[in-house]
Amino acid sequence: MTDSAPLHITVVSDVVCPWCYIGKRHLEAALDLFHEAHPDQATPQIEWSAFQLNPTMPIEGMDRETYVATKFGGNRDAIMERMTAAGLNAGIAFQFDGIQKQPNTLALHALIAAADTQGQQTAIVERLFQANFLEGIDLTDGPAIIALMTPLGLSPEVIADCLDTQGTPQANASATDAHWRSLQVQGVPLFVFDRQWAVSGAQPPDALAQAMTHALAQRTEN
């Protein structure tokens, strides 16, 4: 790999993970820092990779209140307050009370993987984050998903394939999820730089920018 090749960043995440949305905002800020520090470097290539925050979630999803109560128990209020504060600090005004349904995300990961370009993939990720955390759109609702994805350029045929629970796109998303779990990944977001150097969690922008610089430096040393 040469220094002139764009840095590759794999973002392992799930669009129903609030820390992943925060991590996306931190990555965006980190990219600005990276460009300032390395103005001659090409823009990094971002790839979004599937991980299910809730791998045992029923395919039809479940009531959000039931999900939160089961997942967080008596720590619910403190955890939600912490996530809300972290979101605001990253420029995200989470609307947790607007979420009615907690979805199974295999179809959503299939849609992300179906993108033709890096730009389209990132746009799909952002739209799904917005729909879930800011607009309270039911991401188990097929027609709602179609309405979200069509303006982003996915064809009706591709969307239908991704929504098919028995189809290849969801099977591939499940295989990607299994790949990360086989590597002992247990939580997201996870950022992998040049497919070698990993940083876990919604790290602050300066930490992510430093990781990019480290990955770049390793090229010249190897």
C-alpha cells in the first residue's frame, strides 16, 4: 500500500445504536482534523459494516418500552440521561421518547450494503439514524423504509430484495455480523483503519484523528 492511497476506514456499527450515531458525528469532525493535519492526503474511504446491536431481536421487532426496560432495568434513567447529554455534545438532539418500536436491523444493514457508492452508503446510514433517533419512524414498517430509501437512489427491486427475510442480502448482512463476532467484537462503534488498526467506542474526534495519523505513519514503517 502506498502513501498516496486513500486511508480506508471501516466503521462497524448499527443504526439503532445511539453511540454509533455519536461516533459518526465524531468521525466527521475527525476527518476535518485529519485534513487540516494532512492536506496533501486523499480523502479517506469510509465503509460501513454490519453489526447487530441486538442479534436475538425478533424479526418483527419489539415494543420500545419493553426493550429499554429489559435492557437497562433500574439503570434506565441514568443511562438515557448520559446518552442524551453525549448526543447533544455531538450535535444530536436524540428524541428517545418518539421511538415506538425497536427493530431487528438485518434489513437495514442489507440496505446499507446495497449502496452503489461510498457517498450513497453514508447517506443511507445517516438517513436511517435520523429516522430512528430524530423522527421516530418505525423501521420495521416496509412502506416507511421504501419511502426513506427511494429518494436516495435505491431501486424498488433492490429495496424489496433487502426487505426479504429469506433473501441473500439479509443472509450476507448476518454473515458480516458473524464475522465481527468471530473476531471477538462485542460492542460498537468500532473503527478499523487500513484494515489493521482498530479503535473501539465513540471516541472523541481528536482520538480518531490521531488513529488516522497513526495508521498513515505505519505505512511508511512497514
